[in-house]
Amino acid sequence: MLWSVLATAVLSALFLGDGLGVNLLIVAVPAALAAFFAARSAGRRLRPWTATWAVGGLALLAVPALRDAGWPTFLAVVSAFALGSLALHGSRSWLGVLIGSLGLFDAIVPGIIWGVRGIRARADGSRARWGAALRTTAVAVVLLVVFGTLFASADAAFADLLGGLMPDASFAEGPWRIFLFALGLAGALAAAYAAAAPVRWDGITVSPGKPRGRIEWALPLIVLNLLFAAFIALQLVVLLGGYEKVRAETGLDHAEYARQGFWQLLWATLLTLLVIALALRWAPRGGSRDRTLVRAVLGTLCVLTLVVVASALRRMDLYVDEYGLTRLRISVAAMELWLGVVLVLILAAGVFGARFLPRAIAVSAAAGVLAFGLLSPDGLIAEQNVQRFEARESAGIDIDYVKDLSADAVPALDRLPEPERSCALRIVQREVLHGDTPWYATSWGEARAKDILEKRPVQGDGRDCYRLGTDGVRDGYEPDDDGYDPY
């Protein structure tokens, strides 16, 4: 376990200072081994849910290795930390899953103290063995440095290979590398300590709410269901009627209609989940008839809310078809879709029991973040906007927006004609081709973009881009006869 902790600290100092990529997986593997060895020494057995959390956390760390965009990477890293913490603590209740996802923070200070005590106890009885290990390590390092230097000076290809594999660390980066070493050491010790002595967050309980009478509890929810049903009846007309029906019923074109209601429907979905949670807290609990009433009323509300989710997604589809896809639009659409999954899980819990509901929702959130990252949102945004431009060139493409996308968007933007292609890829090319990112901090998306731009670099010096409007078409501001261009 101690060797795994030390490996985590050394790899953190060497690989985490230059960005995020496959280096997160490289560092996470020895940290996971440290937790495994500590749990095995403490007599803990590997349970199915623990394996699920652990495998899910490691899978999420594949997102920064594959995608260059920072925002899905951030979501994946945060979710991987939460799943790793759940794997160590093994929570199953609502509060246990919520607090357990952050429980690793609680183990940092105790883990460091525990590690220091363990090293002292082992050092007192095995000074000779520690001395031999240090001497062996020192001799191996000296041999590697001496012969590695000789071979590198003798062959340029070997020198390039060695330089690409070894991290580029300078003396000025010493404090930063020391901090990363300490961070990796503390994190691995915290994981091992939590695996050996987990805090049982499931022991924290919340007293159930006072049950209400059937009429007092059910009447407001029945009224809400009727309101949902009336709204959905009108929505179905629009959903099934198409664009012409939208204009006939509202007087608005489909894009204005979509923009008018999507956000309200998103908030309605969120508030419905809050209403369901409060209703379950105060639901009548007198017997089988009360359980049947609760399932009927809340099940109906869940089904009606699913139709609202479908209506919101349909509105977003209409809006995207007219104005294109953006990071905000794809994010909120993904959020709305996940809320629909949560409603389906609640319906299933009403039929089969709610024992696994907290963990099922946590798994669905992690799976959603993983799918969101692997699908490459920046790539999807670029692909959708390029397809709109190819289908309706008169609509143009928002160069000011797509030029700020990550390297994941390069394969789609590479299909644009000139000068739109060069204007969209100029910033990415400068970051990809002139960056000095080592292999372990380079994503697959960035490597693929580099290969494309090396074969087909951007053209021109960028002056044509000033004459392209935000919609990708000429905006009418051509240079005067004397060459002056105000834009």
C-alpha cells in the first residue's frame, strides 16, 4: 500500500503539471491499488456496488484522454471523484450517497496522520531493509541517468524518443512539482485510509415527515395533475401538428415558439421533482390503500411530467433547427433528458421498490456525464452547424462562435469552404500546432486535429475573416477604394 501511495505521489509530480489527458488515468491506477491493498488488509470484501463505482470512476477519467474540450472534462473529473469516494464508503441511502460522494475530503487529515504512524512503525523494526531499498533505488537511478545520457547523445532518434517519454521539468517548476507530489501523496493516503476505515454515512438519518390525511395530501396533487393534463393536451396538438400547426395555433414561427417556452418547461420539470420529494415525505402511511393512493397519484404525475420533458426537447429541436447548436443549448437539452431518466427511475421504484433508487440515480448521472463526454459535445456542435451551412448556405455559419470551439470540432469544421474554413480553424491551429503539450497531457481529439491541420493548414492571413459577419456571410462592409476597412 505504501509503495502504491509513493508511486501516486511521484507520478502526480511528473505528469500532472502540464495539463489533463491520459495522465489522470496514469495517476489514478496506483491510487486505486493503494485503496485496494488497504481494504484487503482491513478485511473488506469487494462488493458489486463498490466495483460499479470504481469502474465507473476510472471510465470517466477516459474523457480527458479522448476529448480536448474543457467543460465535459471538468464534469467527468468531478464525477470520477464522486464515484471514487462512493466506492470507498459504500453508501446506499439518500444522505449516504450525497455526503459519501464528498466523503474523501473528510479522510485527508486522518489519512496523513495514519500514514506517518504506519511509516514510523515499519521503520523502527526494519531499518536495514529500508537502507537496502534506498541504496538499490539510488544505484538504479544513477545507472539509468548515466547510460540514458550516453545512448541519447549517441543516437538522435533515441534522444527524441527519450525526450518524448520523459516529462519536461525545470528547476523553476520545483515548487509546483513539490505541491503536486504532496497533493498526490495526500490524496492516495486519504483513499487508502477511507478504504480501510470508511465512515458509514448511512448512519445519518432524517426523521420522516408527519403523515397527512388522504384528502389533505391527495387533493393538491390531483389538481396539479389536472393542470398538467390540460397543458399536455394542447402540447400534443403542437407536437403532432408540425411547423404549420405552430403558426396556426400561436401566430409565432417555430423558432419563436420554442424560445418562448423551453426554459419554463425545464423549471417545471425540476419543480415537479421537488414536489414529488416533499409529497413522499408527507404521504399517508396507514396501509395498503394509502400505498395504492400514493402510487396512483405520484405515478400519474411522473407520466405527465415525462410528456412535458418530451415537449421541452421538441421545442429545443425546433430552435436548434432554426438557429444552430451551441454549448448552452446542448447542455440544457442533455439536462432535460437526464431528468426524464430520473422520472423513469422513480416510476420503476414505485413498482419494484425504492431500495436502489438513490444509487440508481447516481449511476444514471455518472453514465450521463460519461456519454456526454464521449459523444464530444464540441464535435456535435460543429457537425450540426456545418450540416446547416451545407444544406442552407444562405443561412451562413456563426464564425465568431465556432472559432472558439475546442480541437474536437476540427474534423467537422475542416469540411467548410474557404474562407470560412480558415477563419473557423485559425485559433485552433495556433493552439494545436504551436503548443508544447507533452504526450501524456494531449487528448486524442487534439492529436487528431493536429494531424488534420498539418496536412491542410489554414490559408491567408485572416483579413478575409473581418469581412465575414457573425452568420458567416458577407456583411456588406467591403474596403473602400483606398483600402481602408473599418472592421
